[in-house]
Amino acid sequence: MSAPEGFAEFVAARGTSLLRTAHLTCGSAQEAEDVLQSALERACRSWHRLRQDTNPEPYLRRIIVNLAISRARRRALLRIIPTHSPPETPARRDDVELRQVLMNGLRALPPRQRAVVVLRYWEDMSEAQTAKVLGCSAGTVKSQAAKALVRLRALLGEEVASNVGA
């Protein structure tokens, strides 16, 4: 079966951005690829409806976030996910080290809070856009973002958080 008209062009144009969202939401490159593949499969099946209604990207982002949350819940049921502690004394970090610390902090967040942080701050979506993608109210986005930032500050330490603007 071939892809519906316009689907391949959409994936070529927006695939990298969607993969980035999946990676940041999942915390793992391999899992992000699986999540994106599943999301694209679902979108392909309903492409004829998506193209008539509106921009398909928010629909795909919502699928990605929902799949990442579902996978995280399943994983949590199967095993305890260890959280990483920040170093005792903050050392000078280059960009690669800082990115790794931030990724570890993201992985330690609950899936819903991680999704809010990724969409609001990495994808630079407004509260209304984030709420639409997640299927919740703007107030929920605000409260989840506030809780996530508090937890990230505690996990990463105030010095690292202030350097990255969290």
C-alpha cells in the first residue's frame, strides 16, 4: 500500500522536528524513533481526514506525546526507573555536558510534566497550543509546568537551573 497523497511530503518537511519532539519527550533516541514510527503509521491511516480538516502537525505531536506517556507508564509498571543525582559541587560544563544533565533531569520527570516542558520550552509553544496538543486546559499546562520546573530545579541544583533559565 502506498502512502496517501501529500503524506510523504509532509514527513519530509516536518519529520526532523517531530523526531526532536519525540526524542525530548521519550528521553531516548531509539524509543523516539519507535514512537515517531507508530505516530506516523497512525497518521497515515487517517491522513484523508487530517488533510481536509487542518494542519496535521498538532495531531501528530499529540500522538507522539500520548505514546511516550503510555510507554513510560508501562515501563514504570515493569521496573523502577532510577533518577540521577546532580553532582555535589557544580563543575564548569561545556554544552555537551550541560545537555546531558538536562536530559537526565527531563528523564526524571513524570511523563505528563516532561511533555509540558518539551512542548512549552523546547518547541516554544504557547500555553494554549500546548494545552491543545495535550488535550487539557491551559491551567493544567501552567500547573504542570510549574511543578516540573520546581522538580527540575531540585534535581539539577539552583546554579545549573539559573544558567539555563529554568
